[in-house]
Amino acid sequence: MHRVTTPVLIVPGYGNSGPRHWQTLWEEADPAFVRVVQRDWDHPRCDEWVDTLAAAIARAGPSVVLVAHSLGCLTVAHLVARGGATFAAALLVAVPDPTGEGFPPEIEGFAPVPTVRWNVPSVVVASTDDPYGSIAFARRCATTWGSRFVDVGAAGHLNADSGLGAWPAGRALLASLGA
């Protein structure tokens, strides 16, 4: 795995990313990767999560690349809709549908999904059998945001349970964004 020279913010989702999650493995392998730490991983509030992300981006600088998973993707989308935060690119993996049947009820304020078109390069990565968001939903998000769309087939929620390990294919997608 090559080391990146661009600062990268890891933006985990609901519950944080555990020790076997590819986000954690990337962070452990390269000091350029820094996790955005939310105050409450188990009772997310959109405004609070967006404020925390905005502060992390301000510290990292405008050349930072975001690597978001699940609810982290919606956090980035709400930040873009709010305006004011500058970052270089974003890798968005397993975008969940906040109106979907399986969306946890303790998560507040992430619906509706923002429809603002992004002015930075981004890639939305989705699985055909993600229990938290359909492939059609992820494709619509990608189209709306102006993101490149990548369908990785049946891989669940693209988390530790998916068995991705350090997910080299994901690192290749990140490299395609300049990180």
C-alpha cells in the first residue's frame, strides 16, 4: 500500500468503524489518515456531526480528501449543502437511505438527503445487497451530487462484516481522486 501525501480525513458512520473495518486499517497504515471523532457515535445528530466535520476540515486545510462510510457520507452531503467547507475530493462508501426501513431510529436529522451538486471530484461506491441503502438509491445520490458511481456487486454494507480487510480496490479508488 503506497503512502499518500495529501491529508485524508476518515469519516466513519453510525457506531464508528471498529478494529477490522477498512477505514481503521487505512488509518493505522498511514499517518496521513486522521479520523473525525464524533462526540456520540450511537445517537448521531446531523447538525452536531456536520459541525464536527467542518471543524476537522478547517484544521486539515482545503487540500484534504474525505473518506466517508455510511452515515459519514450523509454527513459530508449535509456539509456540502450547508456551504462554506472546502475540501479537495471525497470517497463515499455505502450511502445509507435515511428513509429506509432498516435506518436506525436513534439517528436524527439526516433526512432528506441533500440534492446540492458538488464542485469537487467524488466517487460513490455501492453494493447490490447493502441492507441500509439500495443500489438504486446510491446511484441517484451519485447522479445528484455529480459523483462517479462504482457498483462493487454483492458485498453487504462494505464494512468489516463484508470481509474486505484493507480493501485494496478502495485504496485504488482513493488514489483515482488524487490521494
